[in-house]
Amino acid sequence: MKLSRNHLIFVLGVAALFAISVWATRALFTTENVGANDFYPRWIGAQVYWQEGIDPYSQTATERIQRDMYNGRLARPDEDQVLFVYPFYTIFLLLPLTWLPLDYTWIQAIWLVTLQFSFIGAIFLLLRLVEWPPLPLWLLTGMLLWAVVFYHNARNIILGQFAALVFLCLVVSASSTPARISRSRCRANRQPTRHRNTSAANWPRIMLRALW
């Protein structure tokens, strides 16, 4: 199926925003804060598997990861052993990043921005999934910003954890499953006398209830 002109503009716009975000993240963050410690061991494990055929769970891969993260030495018994403890299918998620001819500051920036976009994309899909009424622009902007800067989400992004990507995959799965609640069924079960007021004037009260 061919993309319409609006869809093409949207895709190109998202791609451009992603590229700009990666450049800005590298320039302002990853060049001075090389890290994402939950991502790096899995990236190296995937890299040695795809490029050298080494088992990511092997001692050889573990020592490679440790020497990279501990400035050329192996981890002491009282330190994080930085094992490749994630499921094997993780190497397929990271496959595109294992062959990019870029230094780690770029790889880290790409991954962090991917996690940010995963959170934001999941929010959009969730709103569509539950058929939420259109939100005021200020509220939608605040919600998307909160999805990234909220402590647990921000920590997930900074450490390079996979939870944001898993969250997006779960929402995509729920959005495409045949078991999705139909709109007609929702209408049949809706009680007019208990209809929720979703006007812009009522949103501060709704947000306060959600927070407290």
C-alpha cells in the first residue's frame, strides 16, 4: 500500500526529528557522559556474537565487556560482573547498532533517543487504544514531556534500559490484537449519567486526582 502525501510528510518529519535529537543528545550529553551501563554490556555481547560468532553468555564475552567497562581490567568479586544476562532475542533488537561504523558516543545517543521516542510513541498509541477524546495541545505536550522526564522513565533512559522499548511493543501488540474492545461494545456499556467530563477546564482536577 502506497503512503499518502500526509503520511510521507509525517514519516520524514519524525525521521528528521529523530536525527536532530540524536545529534543534540550526543553534542550535549553523551560526549561528556559516556555510560548507559545497562545497555553497554548487552551491546557488546550482541556485537561479539554477530561479528565474531562468540556466545554472549561465555566467559570470553564477559571478559571483553569487563575490560571495556573497567579500563582494561577484569571486575573484582565485589563489583558488578556486567554479565550478558538478558534473553537471547536481545541480540536481534540490537543487530542494527552492532554494525554501525560509529564510536560509542553516537551509538549511545541513538539508543537513548530510541527510548525517548518509544515512550512518546507508546503514549500516543495508548490514547488511541482507549479512544480517549482529543486533548488540548498544552496538556498533550505536558503529558509527553512528563513521559520522558518522570524520574523512573528518565532513569530508564539514562541507564539505557530496555523497558521503554518493551513498553512500546506491548502497546503495539495490544493495539493490533483481535481481542481489542470494540467501539460498539464500549458504547453499549457506557452509562450516560456517569459520563466523564473531559473538557479542558476539568483537566487540572483530573490530573490532581491521578497524582494524589
